[in-house]
Amino acid sequence: MKVSQVYKEKKDKKVLSFEIFPPKKDSELKNIDETLAVLCELKPDYISVTFGAGGSSNCNRTIELARKIKHEYHVEPVVHLTCLHYNKAEIDEFAKVLSDAGLENVLALRGDKNPNFPEKDDFKHASDLIAYMKERWNFCFLAACYPECHPESDGVVNEIKHLKTKVNSGAEVLLSQLFFDNDIFIRFQENCKVADINVPVIPGIMPVINAAQIKRMITMCGAAFPLRFQKIIHKYEDNKEALFEAGMSYALSQIIDLLASDIDGIHLYTMNNPLVARKICEGIRKII
Ligand code: FAD
């Protein structure tokens, strides 16, 4: 089923989606089966599977995993697909494999620039990928959005203008980068409405549950860390179990607050951790 349809059919209810990444090593393939079994038991409306950055050998695993989610676990998958390091013929090859496997949903991305992988000329932005594929293939397209602007952004106005281009190209659902301050997301959602972006704009939530992850977040994603959150992390950073509980509680309170606002769903970055997904689902079971 196309994910855009899921949002239409659940109009008065919230859509719950999970994100997972394919294992890097063969030895982790068994774990992913155990993870999937728990995640699918929680009955998300769909699960998206990330795609390795430019030229990574993990790309085939993305498709394999998506195929498994659909045909073995009977949950709708969304396949992430980046374009900066591919040409049109290569994208068509991927599209054919996806289509032959009965996969109907693509999160179309530009992908990060990476000096180790040469960029190709056919696609400069996600909107180019969506426009190209939409003419040839019958997928539902999702796209990424950034409540705190993309790191390469030249300002909110242009960021929203480019997002509108993505939607005009055919993106039917927007999944957001993680954030820790709900007010920032609500303001972004309002800016989207002002710009006449009328597709679901879905908040992406990542529970912060360990110290290494926090350090990675600070250097990589540029999300604002509200003082309230900083205090919690500072207080529990040396106590693994307490930090896990505190991080989960923070994410849960973010989600509950968002569910009380005008949103169509929640996209949970599960980090392939079934305990995280289970705890969040238990926390919102009665209200979603
Ligand atoms: P774009 O939409 O092309 O935007 C990139 C920048 O260019 C932005 O500043 C934008 O404002 C600007 N821009 C966009 N269109 C135009 C235009 N027409 N003209 C001029 N400027 C423009 N990466 C992976 O490698 N694999 C994944 O699986 C993956 N999954 C992700 C999932 C989510 C939900 C999110 C939020 C991100 C994900 N990423 C993933 C990261 C993503 O690939 C990077 O953030 C990348 O740098 C930008 O991708 P994009 O599709 O948003 O690019």
C-alpha cells in the first residue's frame, strides 16, 4: 500500500512509523530478524529502511530488508534512496528491483556529500530524483525536511522554497530530521502551511539513550539542545541505566506533547533497538 494512502485513511488517527538501518555485517543479520519480529509486533503503519551513503555495499541490504518487512512480516516498508552518487541508468536499475519486489514507497534523498565518493551529474537535489522517477515509475514518494534547516541551508526562506519545490515535484509525505525542541517543529510546520505545503509533515523523534550517541548528535546533526534536556543529560551521563530511562522519558514527553498538536503522525528513529520502540509504544498506546 502507498504510504500517502495510509495518511489519508487514518485522517483522524495518528500514523506511527519506525526507521531502521540495515546491518553492516553478515554476522548481524540474525539480530535484525529478532529486531524486526519485535518491531512488527508493535504494529507500526510502516517501517522505513535507510540507504548507505554513496556507493556503500549496504544498498542491496536495504532492498533485502524492505522485501522481508513486506513479504515476511506484512508491514509496509519505505525504501530510502539517495541520488547524488548515481546516474539515471543506475537509479532506473534500483527502481526496477524495487518495483519487481512489489515495493511501493521511496524516501527520495539527495544524500550527504562525501569526498570519498565522486558525485555524478544527473541529480543535484532530491527534487530532481523525485521528478525523474515520477515520470517513469509508479511509487509513492516521501522526502526529508529539516525543522532547524539543513546544514547547507542559506536561510529559512530558501529552505522552505526548496521544500515546496520537492513537494511540487511529487513528494507526498515529509519526514523530519530529529529535533529536541517541539516549539521549533511547530514553527516549522506553520511555515510550511504559510508556503502552501499541504502534505503531511511528520516529526522525527530519536530517543537519546547513551552518552556516545549524545556526543555524535552534538557534532553531526546540529539540533538545538534545550536547557531542560541538557540538565537531564548532564545529571545522568555517568549512570547508564538512569540515562536510558531519562532519555526515554524525554522522548516520550516530546511525543505526547506533539500528539496533542495538529500532526498526522510520529516517525520514530528506533536505532534498531526494539526496547526503545516497545517502551515508546507502551507509553502512547492509549493516546495514539
Ligand atoms: P535536498 O532536498 O536536495 O536538500 C539539500 C540542500 O539543498 C538543502 O539545504 C536544501 O534547501 C537545498 N535544496 C534543495 N532543493 C534545492 C534546489 N532545487 N535548488 C537549490 N537548493 C536546493 N542519508 C543517507 O545517506 N541515507 C539515508 O537513508 C538517509 N535517510 C534520511 C532520512 C531522513 C528522515 C532525513 C531527514 C535525512 C536522511 N538522510 C539520509 C540524510 C540526507 O541524505 C542528508 O541530509 C542530505 O545532506 C540532504 O538530503 P535531502 O534529500 O534533504 O537533500
